[in-house]
Amino acid sequence: MKFFIDTAEVADIKAMAETGLVDGVTTNPSLIAKSGRNILDVICEICDIVPGPVSAEVAATDFETMLAEGRKLRALRPNVAVKVPLTWDGLKTCKVLADEGTKVNVTLCFSANQAILAAKAGAAFVSPFVGRLDDIGQDGMQLISDIVEIYQQYPDFTTEVLVASVRSPMHVTDAARLGAHVATMPASVLRQMAAHPLTDKGLAAFCADWAKTGQSIL
Ligand code: E4P
């Protein structure tokens, strides 16, 4: 399973990339706005830190402008994945960019049928938003289960299921259990994945006992 970081904060990306556990990055217009930075600058910087796919989202909603934006974004660095919304214009853009050899991440996916269309359009990734479905009382993880099951029926579908809108470590556990290819999450969730009170307690006890031995390994 691959882990992407869902942020446009370069400092967070640098810190997490140093762990060697970050396979890619996802951004979106809201995250770029939050960073207060120019999208082209920030995407280049992120791409130079993380060699894996870095999703950069188009801002337009019509096919022609989305295509032009997508071509500009992909020219920034070889590891840019162009992110387009799951609309008819977005799917059309996906198909053209994918046929040109560009990795496309089709985002804002909220149904299995939308995910089927993304795969048909040649998307490298489809991003179902589990947290936003949970927020409106629907079962986000059931959608992941449905998409994984459907994609498994069609070996010619090469689209990876990128679990997005992840809000907690439990989302990651559930996504992994279902065999999703990727989970993208805020750096805080990745950090939480390593945390356990019994780990902290156990380590404190080991350190205290070790100090009593007066030994040194080095
Ligand atoms: C994914 O690519 C999106 O940027 C992201 O996961 C959205 O998450 P949110 O619902 O927490 O905004």
C-alpha cells in the first residue's frame, strides 16, 4: 500500500519525506489557497522533494481550459499527476491527457459508477473521498470496498484506488484491509499511525531499566 501526503505545506512534506515512507503527494485548490503560495512554485518544490506522483489540480471546469492547464502542470516536472474533477469535461480531459502519457488523478469521486468512468477514461488514480461521505451520513469505506471489488473484475482496468479525505488512522486500516492501492492523508494522520500509548509506556520502562545496567551498546 502506498502513502501519499495530502497537503501543500512544503515543510510538512519535507519532514515526512525524510522518513522514507511517503510515496507521493496530493494537493487541491483549497490546500493551495491555505498555503498562500503560487501553485506553480509550490508544485515544483514538492516534486523536487518527493520523487513519486504529485497531484496538481486544474482550476478550470471546461474541457479546453482544463486540458491547457493540465498540459501546463504536467510540463512542470515529470512526476506531476494532473488532477481533474469527476465531471464529463474532467473525464474528457483525463482521456486526452492519459492518451498523451500523462498520469491523471480523477478526484471528487463519490460513487462506484463514477469510478468505473474514471477507469474507462484511463485515469492512473481515482480518488473516492471517504471522509466527506461519512460527514453526510453515508459509508465512505463501503464505496472503497465496491470500487476495489469492481476493478478486480476487470484486469484491463489499471486505475489505482486512491483513498482520499482520510480523517483518521482507522480510515487507513480499513482501506488497507480492503486492498486499496493508496491512501492520501494529512501529515498528522500519518504521525498518529505510529502512536500507541503502550509503545510509549513500554519504551519508558525499557529506558529506565537500561539505565540501571550502566551499559552502553556503542
Ligand atoms: C484528495 O486528493 C483531497 O485533496 C483530500 O483528500 C480532500 O480531503 P478533505 O475532505 O479532508 O478536504
